[in-house]
Amino acid sequence: MEFPHLLSLVIFLPLIGAILTLFAPTDRSVRVFALVVTAFTFVLSILLWTEFDPSRAADLQFVSGDFPLISADIDVRYLVGIDGFSLLLVLLTTLLGPIVVLSSWSYIKAHVKGYYTLLLVLQSGMTGVFCAFDLLLFYIFFELTLIPMYFLIGIWGGERRIYAAVKFVIYTMVGSLLMLVGILYLGIEAGAAVNSGVFTTDYFKLLSFDVPLGMQTWLFVLFAFAFAIKVPMFPFHTWLPDAHVEAPTGGSVILAGVLLKMGTYGLVRFCLPFFPSASASHALLFAILAVIGIVYGALVSRAQPDAKKLVAYSSVSHLGFVVLGIFAFTLESLQGAMIQMINHGISTGALFLLVGMLYERRHTRLMADYGGIARTVPWLTFFMVLTALASAGLPGLNGFVGEFMILVGAFGSAAIGSPILVGLATTGVILAAVYLLWMLGRMFFGPVTHEANRGMPDLNRRELVVLVPMAALMIILGLMPQPFLRVSEPAAVRLLETIERKRALVEEGDLDGMRVLQQDGNVQAAPAPGGLIPNGDQDSNPIP
């Protein structure tokens, strides 16, 4: 069944809703309208899942647009689509939309209209990042997410919200501006080589350009630096705890659930296929930094007295596993990295929701102010224990699948070449259990240590509606990950084939292997093993 412009509708419906929200007469109507818009967007995104063809998961599907954004003389296009890498991230983004709206229902009491308007703008930007197949369009969506998140932290955040918001913007802007320099240079060079001298940011034309070795290294540094800050990788992580702790609960959920994945997605989507030789030569460095982040994030989490800051530092540790899987360059590790992005978004997002629910009840995040509350809030305790065990990687829950695949793939990785390094990464799994179980013990079990905790209300119906789908996904992804892994596997296989072929062409100087033919001034992709053609048809045009 054909759904023309379905993907564009999923991307821009929240933005349209944000504009219409400005005309809502009351705070309640704003909340209801935002919930309707995000819920309907999620329903539309389900069609992407049901109509997606897993046998063509390496190909670009649901293509929408493909028209010039600036002028015919500059090859910058509006081109969006999804493949096996981006589908699950789009679904995660649209799922968290209504969840964040509901979680903010009673938490946000001031400037309600502005808050929900910014949430909707942010959702459009995040969805666009995972669907853009023009590099400048990607950059526009990438930067669009910065503005609403800055205001969400700076207006509705905690006591140090201005400091956290400014720090977040400075870190992210420095990285993204360097990436913009790389985009412009790459577009000029690729245009001269494969696009009749016309500047281009078309993803597939850039992919058909074999970047010379000397150019690869510094372009890789520009792109990877921007994405490493966004992840964030050690030692670029220092903005994250401040942003998480000061952000409102909804902002923390979006930050952990989706925004951090824009960094790891960028590494997979752009750094590895565009600069394969540079990526391979820097693989050990990134693996070392990832392992440092895994261990460091876990140890610092254990030392936190603040439950929200503990969860924030746990993201540094968990996303270290994702980076390790990406730069191991094996099918198992890459598959594990992709599924772990989804797993982290669900489990860590749920942890922030639960900490936020506790804060609404007691107005404190210090673990010492709780103790024994399992007696008074049994349902909240159930969801917290389930989520903590999922985050710790308990077999049967979602966190185990991704971490296991990453470690297995990285252990046999020729790119890393160090089983000892992978062994050190494994300690992160043990340390995660240590700090998460320690948090559970201090806050939920034992005697009630504060009288104020005895009358704490348990979860209400709205909060149950928020948490039940998250808990269900933790179990489903833990017990039946195959449907989700099947979606990303063809894309992972093609990416690895593309990396190996492009490395061979560039490093061996095989000019006869160039994959672009000039015919009547038009660029066409020539047959090549592994296939760069997005629709899987070696004789057709690059865009299906």
C-alpha cells in the first residue's frame, strides 16, 4: 500500500501542532491538544513499521520530497526516507512524544503553552535528524533541536538552569559548527568529483565519492568531534550531568531517550561510510575512550547522592557500550549498538520518569531522604525495580541483548584487536548492577526512615499509562529481539561491505573501481559489489 508523503507528515505534524498550540485558549486545552498531536503522530509512525519491507531494510523506503531547497545551481535537496538504521529511532522518538506530554501534565504549571510548543518543535527536529538524506538538511534538523532544548532547560529547569542551558549550547554549538565546516568542504570536493562541479550535499552522491586519505583524516575529526560531544563520549561528557539534573523531567527523558542517540546515529550514518579508512585507523582510540567512559561513568554513578545525577552518569557508561560496538566493525557489535540505542532510550527514559514522579511527591532527589518506601508505593517500586534491572542488563530484559551482542562482537574485532580492553568494558556491566542495586536498597527497601514517606501516594492512572508501555517494551525487547534485529541487519551488512570496499579503493588507489560514470552530465551509480544503490536495483537511479 502506498502512503505518499507519510514520512514528511510524521516529521512536520508536531511542528504544525506547535503553531496551532499558540492559539489554544487554556492550559488544559494546550495539554490535550499536545497529547492528541503526539499520539496521532505515533499512530502514523506505526504505519512506517507495518509497511516497512524488512527484506529491503538496507534500501531507502518511504522516500518523500527530493526537490531543491535553495536553487537548481546548488545541489541541496529536501530528501527524507528511512532504512533499517533509522526506522527504530523514528519509532522511539514518536513513542516518547505522548509519554513526555503525559509525564509533564501536573509537573509543568507555569508558561504551559510555551513548554508544550517547544516540545512539539523539538519532536519535529529529532525525527527529521533520523530521516534526512541530504547532509545540509540533516544539519538544519540537528541544530533545530538545540533551540527548544535550551529554553526547556533554561526556563523550566532547576536552580542552576541558566548555567546548565548555556553550557549545553556552547558544547553542542562548537561541535556542530566544526561539522558545518566539514560539510561545506566535503560538498565542494564531492561536487567537483562526482556532480559536474556543482556543490552537493546529497547523501548518495557524497557516498559515491571516495574521499582521499589525506582529506579523510581531518574531515573525520570534524564530524566525529561533533558527534562525540552529542553522545557524549568521555572526556566531552561534562555538559550532560548538569543538563540532566537541571532539566524538567520531560526534558531529561527526551535528552536521554533521543537527543544523545543523534550522536551515535551520526557516527554510523556519516563517519563510517564517508571516511572508512580514517574510522578504521581511529577505531582503537575510540574504543579506549568508550571503555574509559563505561568504567568512569559507572564509578561516578556509584558516588552520587542525587538519584537523578546517578541516572545521568549512567548514560555516559551505557552509551560507551554503543560507541564500542560501532567501532568494533563487526556485524554482531554493530547490530548490538543499534538495538542498544533503543534499549537505552527506553530504560533510562523510564528511570528519569520514575525519579521525576518521586520528586513530584517529596520535592527532593537525594537518596538519603527516602528509604523503605516500597511499603508505601508498591507499584512505583515494581516499575523502578524492573527498570533498574533492565538498565543493569539482566538476562530476559532489554538491556542484556544489546550489551551481550556488543561485547561478543567487540571481543573478536580485528579493528580493536584487544580482548583485554573488551574485558575491561565487561566490568561496566557488573558496576551497573552495583550502583543500581545500591540505589534501590537505599531508597526503596529497609525500614521507613522519614515520616514524610509514610503518606506518599502510589502511582495514579496517568502515571500507569506512561510506565506500562515502557515496561512492556523492556520485556518484549528482552525476550523477542529478533523482529527488531531483523530490521537493522541488512543495513548493517551493507554498511560493513561499503566500508571494506571503499577502504580498498582508496588505500590501493584503484581508480578503475570508481563507482560513478559521467553520462550526459548526469551522475549514475555503476555496479559495485555490496551495492550502494539505495533501492537495491543496480541498474536504476540512486533514488527509488
